[in-house]
Amino acid sequence: MTRTSCRFLAIVAALASALGGAAPAVGAAGGFAGGGCREPGAEVVQVPLPQVGDIEFTGDLGDGFEPLPLGRRVFNIWHHNLSKVQCSEMVRRAGVDRSQVCEGYGTERSPGFALRVGGEVPRTSNANVGYVDAAANRIIYPAALQGKSGFVCVETPPDGPPSLCPASNKSFFTMDGFIRVESTGNNIGWGSADYEKQVLYAVDWLEPRVYCLNVSDPADLSPCRGYPYAAHGFGTLRASVMPKTGRVILTGYRKAACMDTSTDTPSPCAGWPSSISTVGNLVGTPIPVMNDSGVALGFCQYAGQDSVTCYHIADGSVAEQGTELAAAGLKLQSMSLPNVTNIQHKNEFGRVSVFGTRTYYAVGAFDTEQGLICYDGETHDLCDNFPHPVSVKGGIYGVVADPAVNGTCVWSLGHGGILKSFSAADPSQPCGSNTSVVRVVPECAAAEWRAIRLSNQTFQYYDVVQVIVMNMEGVELKRGVLTVGDELSLQGLLVSGATAELSVQLEFVSELLRGSGAPEGLAQLIAEWEGCESHCLPSTATLTTSSISTTTSLSTTTSISTTTSISMTTSISMTTSLSTTTSISTTTSISMTTSISTTTSLSTTTSISTTTSISTTSSSSTTTTTTCELQKLEHSLLAKKLHRAKVVHDHLREKLADHMRWHHPSEWKDVMRKTEIEDDADSSTGSADTDVGQTKFTLTACFLSVGLIFAFAAWVRTYHCRRLAVAGSAADVRESDLLLDVFIE
């Protein structure tokens, strides 16, 4: 069932209701009470594949600084070393030899791609914070190469080995994979990514220099204007983005400054001194604290174990007791977990990340036991179920929420390249599971569920899937086992009440996994239902020629008249006229294979002489291979419509009379007197009061709008059916869908 036809039915119902009538009665199948067609509808839902919870390799390993989720893979770049790019599949056993190692990134015993740029391996810093360009499938990170400071860019296609981003042949990007920002420089890193501005910052450790790479245009990677920035004047340990403020906090040893990035070139922040004294030392990575809109209020720093101080983003002042920012600091310093030291990672290795209103990081340093921390600016408190204890030998460096699943899964990367995932709602639960749950909602009005099945492609990798179908309240309705070619019948379940939507739980219990590198969206659930379209019949139906015309005119008369008619034609015509001596005449004709006409006129006294005409004609010849036809209404339904048209006419006439009587009493009396005395009415033509004319003009505009709405709706529908008859392609359906969407807006 197409969305266009269903939306059209909703529009007809809404317009009929607005005019004081009711939409045609709908039967159990969703069609007209007097007849109709039952047609199946379907929706294809992508099913998340079984995901691994933790990833730990053995053998020749290095480690990275932060997890970098990209699609259904997670990357890490080895730090303080000759860099390797390591890639792990999130989908269970989807990598090389049914391991988690991505195709082209080494083996399970020796994971990672040994990247060489210009014949050399780039050297990374202790804190090589990267940037994930999900749209272009790229990873970008700061490094040093051949005595130069810059950024490395790696192409990471989902189905093959990595490669270097091609050079642009600009002076700073002459070598594939390396964008130079300093001709003679040190190793750079210790920065952060700003995904809103699409830039990546890095600093020269203990030097007063901040670098920036603009990644907004994948074809033109370039250093940001106005960098390196050095106005703060002290050795820099960190450059930390403060979300949605246009400000970056630069920290040194017990110092901090603010860099304004909201303009073309960076500058010191207004309201700030050149620098402030802080408690931050080598463990004092700034921790952004957001409000309920995700805007940073300021930042906090650890001075030592269980000691946190916070600073306002506006001016760098210490957060006063009783403020939201100070309260956040108290929450962070008062956390307590058994055997866990409440302090960030030592020696600048800690990575703080944000997602929405949440801030994530780890405490516990290089100890055996660590704690996962989450603070939520929306609730002004620690996130539910946090802090949470974990144990990673050698400690945890970075904690990052996965944007591909809207932050519901969070990854941590620890010493030795150990990756762990956990649920953002309950960190005691890993994201890894053999089970997926999806929600199915019909796109338009349907009557009864029919069946669910899985795409054949799913069974190229999993030969058995257990399925449980639940209603909106979580009550189990059906269960079964699906293999290739099977379907689970849902007949008897109506699309209403608690079963208006369904949840389907799928457990992938048997793996075949022929090959490696499971593609995106491998598992597809197809849900089917029975529905009805007002103009759809089987493929042998015919499409009759139809036309639409609309004319609107204003003329000069003095009369009160009422005409109501109905005719069996395949045309739709609308006429709305206002007579300058208080005649409002409205004729509206709607036809599905029939037309209904209503003319209403009421005389007042006004002089307007304007004529406006709009004419639209659409026609198509008869064909015998289309799914569209304007259905015939039964004679009983036509009689009801005739009666309804008269009711609408009487209602409009009374509304106009009431408006004149209450809002223009003197003019109303004058109108009544002049309509009773014909001679006086004739002599007064052309001398109406301006307010009366304005009132009549407004009412005419209302009638005109209604007429145009009916005309355009009918034209869109006719166009839609004709396009399907002529071409029958999905592109045509989308085109007419777009037309109707514009009309609805």
C-alpha cells in the first residue's frame, strides 16, 4: 500500500470534517462501506545483527588511546608509538577467519594495519585524539612525520583494506595521507574533536601552540585559518571543546585560558582574563558539564583524589556554592567505589567525551580496578546506575558513546587494546548479544496483521532465527522458528489497540557466516498486513479519463439563492463567486467518479468588481494494466452526500448571517431592509459600507481556499494514479509522494 493514497484518504476525511460533513464510512478493511479492495502492505525493517560485547586480542599488540566507532566497526590508533590503525568488527565473528579483526587490518594474532606515509610510519602522541568522518569513511588523527607536525588521514572503506587519503596538491597537502600544519614541529596531540564545527584540534605538548584542521569538505582538508594559536602564552597540556559554546578551554599546569572559535579566526574569549589559576595538573583534564540543552556551563578538574573544582565558561570564575556547576563538582568528588581511586588517569592519558547532555570518563588510573563515570546535565546528577566498577588490566584510557546507535552503547578502550562495550542505561550489561528487538509500525491505516518473515539474505549468515512477537505492552502474542522461505502467520491480530504496533524479538541461534565482513543491514524483517486503498483494484483494473477545473470570480448582483445538485460525471469543478451587492455564491463539486455541486449565495450590499480564474486540467487515457481506479460510490452513499451538501449550504448561510448580525448590526438591519424593498436595494447599489465589503471579502476568501484545497487534492490524486498507470515505477510513486507532502505542509 502506498503512503500517497493513504495520506489522500486522511486529507479527504479532514477536509470533509472541516466543512461540517463526515468522511465516507470506513469498513473493517479500511475501504468504503459500500465496497473497496483489500490489498497487502509491507514494511522492511533493518535488524541490528548480533554484536560482540568485549574485544581482546592476544599476540603482537599495541594499544590505543580512545575507541573510534564508525558504522558497525570500532577503530583505535596506537599511541606514543609508531602508529598502527586497528579495526574491530562489532558484529559477532564477522571479521577475518570468523574473528573480530576487520578485513585488511591484520590477523587475530597480529591485528592492526601498519600505516606508512611517504615510506615512513607516523609517530603519535600519548593522547592522539582522532576525528571520525562517518560520511566519507575516514579516520583523521594528529601525528608527526619527517620532523613535521600534521594530521594523518586514512580511508576506511567498509569492505576492504585502508588506504591513504589522496593529496590535494596544495602546499600543505602534497603527500598522500598527511596534511602538514608546521614545517618544523614536534609531535602533536592532546586535543579534541568538534563535530558541530567539523574541526579537529591538537596542541604541541608544553608549548604555547594550538593547531586546527578543517574537515568539513572531504575534498579539501586544510589547516584552519588563524592557527597555530598562541595568544594564551603558556605551555599547553590540553585543548578541550566546550559543546555548543564556540569556546575551547586550553589548560596548562595549574593554568587555563579560553579560546573563542565562533569567528573566522580564533581570539581570546570576551569576559575572560588572559589566563586563570586552576587546580589542574597532569591529571586535570577538563570535564565539560552541560545543561539540559547540551550547552556547556563550564568545566571541572580533579586536583587529586576526591577533590574537584569547577569553573564557569562565561568568565573563568570558580563556581559558587549553590550553582548547578558547583553541585556537579560535588557529585563528581563524592563518588565512591570499592577499591577504586576517584581520580582521572595520570600523566594526561585520560580521555573525556560528551554525547548530548552526558559526559563520560573513567577513574582509577593504571590501577587494577577502575570506575566508569557518567554525569547528565539534563538530570543535574550522575547518570542512573553510575558510577560502575570495571576491571581492565593496566587501566582505561578513553570512554566514547557510539553515535550510530544514538549513544545507547558506550565503548571503552584500555591498556593493551582491550575494548569493552556497555549499555548507557545499565553499564553492568554489555552491548553484545545474540538478540535484537525491532518495532514495527504500519505506515498508514491497516486492518489486520498478516505475517512476518526474514529476507533470504539473512540466511546466508544465520540458518535459524527464533522469533517472539509482542504487543505494545510487552505481552507475547506469537513465537516460532524461521528458516529460509518460512513466515510466521499473524492472522487474527487486528491493527488496533495494543496491537496497533508490534515488537519483534529475534535470536540468532545458529551461525553459518559464509565468508567475512558482514554487510550493513544484513538482517531484514519484512512485516505484512492487510489494508485498503480507496482507488486501488487488481491489475486488470482500468483508469478512466478525468479532468479538474477551478474558476473563481467576483461580480455584481443582488440576490439570495440556493442551488444544490449532484451529477454522475468524472469531473471536478469548483466555482466561488461574490456579488458586490451581497451575493456570495459557492459551487463545489467533488468526484471520485461522481461530482457533487453546492451553490450558496447571500446578498449584502457591497461594490467589488474583480475576476480571478484558475484552471487546471489533467487527463489520462484508459489503460488495462494499472492498479488505480476512481471507485464508484453506491446510490445510497450519493443520496447521503446530497443531503450533506444541503446541510453544509444551510450551515454556511446561517454562519454568514450570524456574523453580520453580531458584528455589523446596523449594516445587517440595512441589508434586511433593502432586500425587502427592492427599489431601495436597486438605488443603493455600489454604496456599501467598507466594513461590510471587508467582511464579505474575508468570507469569500475562506470559500475560495476550501475550493482550491479540494481541487488541488483531487489533482494530486489524479496525477498520482496517472503516473502509476503510465510508468508504474517506484520513482514516480516517490515523486507524487513528494508532491503530496508539499501540499500537506
